[in-house]
Amino acid sequence: MKVTSAKLKNRIFHKQSEFQKIEVYETENLGKSLFLDDIEQFSEADEIEYHDTMTRIPFCIHSDANKILIIGGGDGAIARECLRYKSVESIDLCEIDEEVVLTCRKYFPQMAHYLKKDKVNIIYQDAQFFVQTTDKKYDIILVDSTDPVNQAVPLFKKTFYKNVEKILNPNGLIVFQMQTVAVNAKIRSEVFESLYESFRFIDFFNCAYHREELVDLTLFCLCSKGEIKIPDKMKRFFSLSEMEYKKIKDFRDKIKWINKNA
């Protein structure tokens, strides 16, 4: 069973890599879609909503982001969005599965060709090992991971968050993809508690996909070592900021609020 709101026509590629099942499908009206372990990662027609939002928010807040780290993102779309900003000097992209990159180069070249740009350096490595051992520091870190299953589970643990925080520059920003966490009560409290214990500032923003009569939402978590002022033009993405959640100070009470209202 596929986790998707797209209407699938036929499968045009499948492969079991060392880490996951990779599939490409033709859809009825969204172009081609990439699936990893039966979960839709993106569709050509509306992938821009996810990738643009995940990237634009931190870049609009950070005035001069030079060094970028992307964790996951083997399709090249997050790298594409980062390259739009003139301040970017280098992008390290840590991808555990080279087969994802090879698949996207064949079936989604309009996205994957950005991985060949001079500023982009692909590191084929487990992200939890990379963030633990690297001596580099970054201005923006974008964790474009798959959902918390199989090889991605460690990317939703406190140890990983602590190690990511260590390689962030003092005024740097981190964005985590959080959609499955938001709707999975079994892991939600643990993940959010780990985030609050690892970062001084946390807020949530989202993007929306409009697919015929459906509206699919994706939740992101923005984190930093210090307080952040959200620009007025960005506040519409931070829906929780307009709720009682924003007034709650203790992180344990924030977690209770999220669990109650998710």
C-alpha cells in the first residue's frame, strides 16, 4: 500500500537498494512521483511547494548564509533552491543512498542536475556519523530526511539533534521535516521533547499542497541556538504562532499542547 494522495497510473522503475525500496510512478495529473519504501517523496507538478518553503523560510530569516548542509535531498531539489541565493558559497549534501541520486538523475534530471553544480559537494555517508565526526560549521542545515522508519530512525533521536546543534554556527538555523512525527502519537512526545532539550529556540511552520479537493500539509521545525525574530512576511507560515501554543513557556507544557491539538 502506497502512502500518497496522488492517483497512480503505472510503475516505471523499481529497485531495492542497500537501504530502501526505490520506485518511480507515472501519475494521472502530477507527472512522475518518487517513492521510498512505499511513501511518496514528491511529485513533479507540486514538489516546488515543499522544497521552496523548506528553503525560503530560513534564508529569509538568515541575512548572510554562506555554508549550507543538506541531509538527505538526493533528488537535488533542495540544492536547487539553495543555489538561488547569492550568499551561498558552498553546499555539502549528505546522502546515505547513492541509488536515490542515480534514480533521480535518470527520471528527474530537471532536479538532479543541480547536484553537479560547482558549489555542491555530495557526501555518501550515514548522516548520524557525518554530524558526529565533521569539524565543519554551517549557517543553515536542512534535514530533508525520509520519514522515521528504517535507516532514518536515528535522525529523529536526541543524540542526532545534539550533534547537529554542535556543527551550527552561533546565528545559524536548522530546519527539520516533521510531518510524520506530527501525526504519529507513538513517537511525537519523544521527538519534540528531544528537540526542546537540544535547541534554545523552536518554532513550527508548514506548507500546503492543493491536489484537486484535497489539501495536504507538511510540517517543518525551525531551530536555533538563540532567539529568532520571524519576519512579518513569513508569519503566515507559522500557524502555531497565532495559537495559545506561543504563550506557553515550559517545553513540557508545549509538548502536552501539541499532543492535545495535533
